[in-house]
Amino acid sequence: QVQLAESGGGLVQAGGSLRLSCAASDSIFRFYTISWHRQAPGKERELVASITSGGITNYADSVKGRFTISRANAKNTVYLQMNSLKPEDTAAYYCRALWAGNSYWGQGTQVTVSS
């Protein structure tokens, strides 16, 4: 079973940047599609960005041009670089690993953007 640990969240002013990390416990991590999701209070969890094992990326329209997902397989880590943050980006951010029908979630990291 893959264990995921998110880090890098915090409080930032609008227009600022944060980089989230999702570290995996298993080296087969490199085969997984990794995605970042977020959930704001009272709202459903939504997909933010994803990256396949081959490096193909996908983004929600709301973050295109501001967020960048990348992976460092040698470090079993996926990053989410978040620039030009907006108050509406405030949420708990979770990473998910998906491969061969197996899905694993991290515990999440809180991002708060003040106006």
C-alpha cells in the first residue's frame, strides 16, 4: 500500500505563491498517475491537476496558467507550484495516487489565501 504525505501548505496573501509536495512511501510511485484535489468548506472535492507516469499533465480551467504540476520520480515526489494565488484557492489540498485500479489519498494540507 502506498502512503502519501502532503506538505507545503500555509497562509499566503493574494498574488503570492506556494509549492505543495506529495511524497510517496513506495518507489513504484513512478507508475502512478498523481493528481491534486482540493476541497473548500461546504464544497465538493474537485480535481486541480494531474500528471501521468509519462508526464502528461491536465489542469482545471480555474488554475490553468497559474499552477504547475511536476514529478521527481527519483524522489518519489510530485509537486504543485501555485502562483498568483487567489482567495478562492483557499482549501484543503489532497494528493491521490492511481494505478491499476488502486487509489490512495494523502491526509491533506491546508492552503489559505488572504485578500
